[in-house]
Amino acid sequence: MSRLPDGTSLADLSVPGTHDTMAYDASPVSQTQQSPLHEQLDAGVRALDIRTRHHRDVFPIHHGSEFLNANFTDVVVAATDFLRAHPGETVLMRLKQEHTAEENTRSYEETLDWYIDENPETSARLRQHLWRPSAGDGAIPTLGEVRGRIVVLQDFGSGGAYGPRWNGARMDVQDDYDLPTLFHVPQKWDAARAHFERADAGDSGVLYVNHLSASGGALPSSIAYGALGVEGMNSRALDYLAAGNVQRTGVVMADFPGPDLVETVIAHNFD
């Protein structure tokens, strides 16, 4: 991103991302990534999917009901360490309320504000590195506005604006995640390919987010890599993008993205 002009809208970029970013230390049915967050960032990932359960007035990280042996402080520290080392970059962070809220004395928004304003482990980092919109219209910022900062894609209810609303007026999200069986991967790919085409031809003020991930009838690893003679989503996307079918990919959220897929998405910013 440091090589791109400040005036470039985030919506104009092609951005590699990880679905259920923190699910690298998880059961086979929940695991979606191979490496921890700092390694994903070093490898070129710039869009994160962070699932926070609201429990006892803090945010443990979950995939559904499964605790992922991490908390929101771990995410903030890793992301801001990266941005301090690479101030020309930005990190998109879908922040989603996950699983059941229990044993809390305050709202989800109040706990998030505590992380931003009061928690000694995160407040100084977030005051420096969290981008906050000046208005509540959900407009997508430019790179110049957000270099060195985290941009929240807000997937939780609140009275305040923390960033563009997930699936709001300025976002177009493909997340057809319910896969009855592994043999339905071709239908999932049809949805992903159609979204790539929509992103390529679509409104430059809209952030397009395309999920290669799915679950339900097969393990996430089988859907990503392929199995039983079924080609996986990642190789389908890699072949399609490497062939130059689109100029702008939008944000591409994947399970187990390898370096070839990450680098191919990034290369679309420089074609």
C-alpha cells in the first residue's frame, strides 16, 4: 500500500484477507488459518475477520461457540505492532459480535470504548492507530486518511460510528457460506466469480468483499484446498485472477490462502 497514491480509495483496492482470522489454533471443524496474525500480516494479508464474544465485560475471540485461545488485546497488539513497523500500510478489520453475550455489566459498545479509551494494554495503541470516521455516513476513506491505522468494518449494533457498516450502503458483501456438501463447491465458486465481476465493473465508492470461504457440509480445509476430486476454492480463484479476468478484485476473504493467492490479489493494484 505504501507504493499507492494517497488519494486512492480503499474501495478501489484489491485486498487479500482471511476469514475467521484467529482460527489457526482450533479444532479441525473450526480451523480456517495456518498461521498466527502477525505472520498473516507479514505475508501480505490486510483484511481481518475478528469475531469477539462479549463475556464478563471483555472480548474473547471465538469461532461460534469455540474459544480461540486469544482475546481482543492480542489482536490490537499484533495489528498495531505491524502498523508501527509499516506506517504506510492500513489494516481493514471486520469486527463482529460472536456467540452469546453473558455475565456483562455494560453494552458491547461500552466495552469497545473501554478498549479504546481506558484499557492500559490497548488504549494508547488505539488512540494512535484506530481510524474513526468524522461522520456517520459510512463513506469509504482514502489511503491517505488511514495510513498507519486500523479501519473497522462495523458488524455490530451501536449508536456511534466506528467505521463503514458491514453490508451497509457503501459495501457489497458475498458470503454464501452455507455449503450442503463438498460437491456444492462449484455453486459456491459461481457466487464468488459473479462477485468478482460485479466488483470489477461496480461503483468505485463501494467496498466489495468476496468470501471464498464456506462451511457446513465439509471441513474448511477441504473447501479451500479441494478433496475427493473436487477442486478447491483457492485454486479456482487463483487461476481465475491470474488469467486477468478482472482488474479490481475488492477484498478477498479466504480460508488458508497461500502466498500465490495473496500475491496475485495484491498484484491487481499494479496492473
